[in-house]
Amino acid sequence: TLNGGKIWITNGGIADVFTVFAKTPMAAGGAQQDKISAFLVERSFKGFSSGKPEEKLGIHGSNTTALNFDNIAVPVENMLGQMGKGFKIAMEILNTGRLGLASGCVGGCKALLTKAAEHAKNRKQFGKAIGQFEMIQEKIARMAADTYAADSMVYLTTALADRKDIDYSLESAACKVFVSDALWRVVNEAMQIAGGIGYSREYPYEQAMRDARINLIFEGTNEILRAFLALAGMEGPGEYLKKIGKALRDPIKGFGLLTGYAASKVKDTVAHDHLTGVHPKLHDAVERFNESAKGLHQATEQALIKHGKGIILKQFDQRRLADVVIDTYAMVAVIARVDTLLKKNHAGVEQDLLLANTFVEDAWRRARRNLRQMDKNLDGERKKIAEMIYDLNGYRWSTNV
């Protein structure tokens, strides 16, 4: 029987069949242990009910409710897979879900960039189109480069997913974080370019902003996924650090469905790569990638040596390492895409090359800054400020002196 509840369930008020993951007691090593199993639960089952639809900031077309399970008898044939083996199923769903979310965000970036460019070309101020002013050009260029990188990351990761025999959990997490962040930047800049009309409900920008915000939260918050990316890349970085890698598994379990599925792929698939055989026009981009990958590998090992098992609580460093991982993966996705186009003499490839080189340069600068701040930073000061604010219960300073 199933007892308990689930919250924030998409289509919870209208679906007739639900995939439910629940702890099931199982005998292991002479003792009882809770293992995750997967079940198909039907709305018609006695004891099942759903709550009222949530009133959300955005995605109003999505029916979101709580689900309640009150002594529901689930038939044996409604179990998905084997008893206690639901975790792998859950991870596969999360991988595809995060990748699907990233794909949707790419579509949003493209649509908003098109809308912003159209407005920038047609809106006249001071005798010329606002798109001719450099501050607007900078916004458009960054939106375009980020969208190109996001598109490339999703394309590369879907290719991994299609191969079936590859664990792409880290790549899908990197896609989800980068692309949802990118969409939030793009929608913010698109609204800024639109000006006052962007704040009006008569135009699509305000809905885009409301709808885009959830992408940084669901399918795993971007903070928890950054921790996942960093800790997963640290597991087993060298024979002499195996004991630390083992200790990292327990904290990862605390992240819910991230448990035990992390592998030390960041170093193996990204940080140890040294790109060769790439088209000469991408030489500078390749050098940037190689430098970032090398720096990532060194910073990962140095962080483990410095902090040992304490790395599980060092989220300032986790965030930096994760962002380097994400930017490095984005670099290789962009380079691979343009390299293929160059070698095929694809028409218009010079435009792709411009976007690629611009993005890689920006990503390299971000990575370099994050790597430098592994040693020189204001982490201690920020920690003290946060604890001070908690103690004061908010902002307590006055301009009256």
C-alpha cells in the first residue's frame, strides 16, 4: 500500500495515470532497508486524490496540484521494473526531463531574440534606430552568442541520448543550468530593449518573463545541479583520493534522486580532453578550451587536497567549479558544431564562426575568473555578512547618523 503525498505535480489535476516513486522496505544484509521502487498509480484507485490547482506566477497553462495517497493498494502488475530498482528509472526520467526543458528554453531564446532584433531595428530614437546604439548592440550580440551555445549544447547532448549506451546525466544537468540561465538573461534583455511596452500585458515580454522564471527552479534547482556537477566530477579524481571519493557518495545521496548515479566523468570526458584535428579557423577557440579544461582538472584536484571530505560543504568552490564545467562543455559543443560545418564547406559558416569565437572568448574569460577565485576571493566576508543578516533578521542599517 502507498501512503503519503507529492507536491507540485504537473498535470496533477487532469492526468489519469501517475508514475510514483516510493520507498519500499527490503531485506538487505540481514536488515531492513528502504529502497526506491516505481509504480503506476491510476486516478481510479481507492484512496487517491488531488488538490486544487496552484496559483502560480507563470506557466498558467500547466495544471499543478498536490497528490494524496491514503492506503492505496497497488496491484503487483503496476510496478515498473523490479522492486527497489526505481532509482535508475527516476534518473532516466530526470535526464530526459532536464534535456527537454533545455530544448524548450532554446526555443524561447530564439523567439525572444527575433522579437528583440525586430524592435531594435524599427524603434527610432535620436534620429536613428535604437539597434544602432552600441549598448543595444552589445545586448543583441550576447543574446545571440548565448543562444547559439545553448542550441549547440542541446544538440550535442541529444546525440548522446540517442546512443542509448551512455550516461549523460552530467551533460543534461549542464544543459539545464546553462540554457535556463541563458533564457532568463535573454528575456530580461529583450524586455529592456522593448522599454515601456515590454512591461505591458499587451505585448508578449511580460508573459515570457513570468514563464521563463520557473526553469531555474524545477527539474532540480540550478543550485543543486551545480553542486551535483561539482561533486560528481570530484569522485575518484586519482587513486590517492579514492577514500575522499567514497566519502562524497553520502552527501550526494542527500540530494534526493541524484544519489549514487554520479560518475567521475567531468575529468574523463571534459577536463582530460585535448582537442586535436580541429579546423585551423577554430585554433584560438581550441586553445581557450584546452586551457580551461586543464585549469578545471588542476583546480578540482587542488580543492580536494585542500578541503578533503570538507569539500561537501564548500559550496562557494562547488559553484565555481560547476560553472567552469558548464562553460567548458559549452565551448566544446560550439567548437564541434562549427568544426563540422567548416569541414563540410557549409554556406554561411562564417556567421557561425563569428558567433562561436565570440562565445568561446567570453566563456574562457568567465572560466579563468572562476578558477582564479578558487584561491583569491571574498568567501569569508560573504559568509560573515550572510550570518550577520540572519542574526539581525534582515537589513537593519539607517541613513540617519
